[in-house]
Amino acid sequence: MSRDLKRVLMETWWRQQPPPLSLRVLETPYAAIADALAHRRKASAMRLPVPVIVVGNIAVGGTGKTPVTLALVEMLRALGAKPGVLSRGYGGRGPFPLLVTVDAAPRAAGDEPVLMAQRAAVPLCVAPSRAEAGRTLLAAHPEVDVLLCDDGLQHYALARDLEFCVVDGARGHGNGHRLPAGPLREPIARAQQCTLLLVNGGDPAPYGAKALRFDLVADNAIHLVTGERRALSAFAATTVDAVAGIGNPQRFFDLLAMQGMTVRAHAFADHHDFTADDLAFAGDAPVLMTEKDAVKCRALNLSAGGNLWCVPVTVRFSQNAYARVQECLRSVLAPHRSNP
């Protein structure tokens, strides 16, 4: 798909207006095929010997699934569990299944799995088949007693015990239509079948009683070469070149602008394979990028290394929202702990 076509489609999907007829006529056959495949996969879904928790969404594009997965890893550890993570490893070239370590190459494993391995030091395996990834991970790490599936809501070949649907609080469900007329992989009603809806930075009320708000917060920037950690507020009143190759780059640019920076925005496609030329900006302004992009850019021989910083984000729940998520996690752990 060309960048121009993708841009037009994204603009159409996220407007609160009906899509053109040329796309609507394709929506029904696409939905019928997708639903038939989902039904067939559910009928033969594989169940692994430990609980499986899926973090996903019903819309294309970034919603904050990876930060949520990392937050759930820490919540599970606080409950005494030993979690592992499964991922598709989008953009990775394998060979699959691939156990991901902190020094794994993003081109082999994918950028998000490497990020998670580095941030959380969690056992992690990637493969197109999440069930195969799960079997491989459990064989290599028999201590793991619960699995988190990052971005696997539509991967029905793997049975699951909990589902968390992550929603972009700013963009919601877009125009409400399914691909290719809108951004939805599944109908809006599918989100209500999940255990909880986790709304990223927006009002959860329109999404019903199951919806909880969370926010992505950033306090520090980390130098890509030296590892120096600097308060993000130190960049206030500064012009920065901001780099984001994520599903919704504007969210990152807005985060920096809210810190008082003058942002020169450089948006790239999700999972973009960066080159040194991509970061060769005029002048000597600091270059701030997402942590997901940084795992690829660290491997480049960059003359601008002295100005390159990544901005990690973490999930923040209210006390009540945290308690509700924690209770869901407890509920899925308890039966397995009482029946070893």
C-alpha cells in the first residue's frame, strides 16, 4: 500500500463521518470472511497449561497495548506470579518461534518484543502462531505460570482466560465501520465481550461499565548512547526534533508539546525500519523519540548520537481502576494455584 493511499484511508477512518460508498461496498464481504475465519479458529483453539491473558484492540493502529502489557507484567509480579509474554513480533524476520532476550536484534524479533524484553526482563517468545510461541516459551521457562499475549485479540487459535481491549481515548472507534471502510477489525460489540476496556487518555463513560481510564505518562528522557537519564522538564522551552514510528505519532508529539517544548514533528510508518538518514535533521536540536523507535536506532552509527534521546512511557491508573484490573488478574490466577 502506498503512503498516499494509507494516509487517505487513515483520514477517512478516523473522521466522524460515513465512509464513501466505494469502501462501504467492500465492508460486508470483508466482515463475512473475517468472521467465518474467526469462528473456525475458535472451534479448534489450543489451550495452554497456564492462564492466558490477551491485550488487544478491535481497531487498527496504536492504542497503547505494549505499555499496558508491561504494566500487567508488573501487576502480576506484585501478585506473586511469574509471567511470560507472547507476541507476533511484527516486522521481525525470525526464524520463529524465537525466544527474545535483551540483546535480540529488532530485525529478527520485532521492535516491540525487544522493547518489552529490555524494559521488563520478562521471558518472551515471538511467532506468527501464539500457541507455538507459548509452547516454546513454557518449555524454555517452566517457572512461568501465566502468559500475556501482546496484541492477540483476533488470534483465536489460542484460547484465553482474560481479554483486555485497549481503546484510543482520542480517536475512539473512528467512524465505526469495519475494514476497509473504517478502522475496525471486528464490530464494536466485540469490545463489550472483553473482560475490561482500557481507555487510553479519554473519558471511559461512553464505553460502558466495563471501561476504565489509564494515562501514558513520561517523566524522563534517556540518552541513547550514554544512558544518561534527564528529567523531561529539562527540555521545556526548547525546540526539539520529535521522531515517532508508531500507530498514532500525534500522541507522542502532543505529549512533548504538553511539556512546553516546541516540536518539529517527524512521523514515520508504524514499525519503520530507521536509517541514519531518517535522523539527519538540520541544526543541533535534541532529537526525542519513542522507546519503540529507540530499540532500532541504537544500532545505527549516528553522527547525531550526542543529541538522541528516547522517552519511555508508563501506564498510570487511578486507584480504583488499578484495583479492578488487579481483581481480574487475581481471579484468573486463583484456580490454577488451587489446582496445580
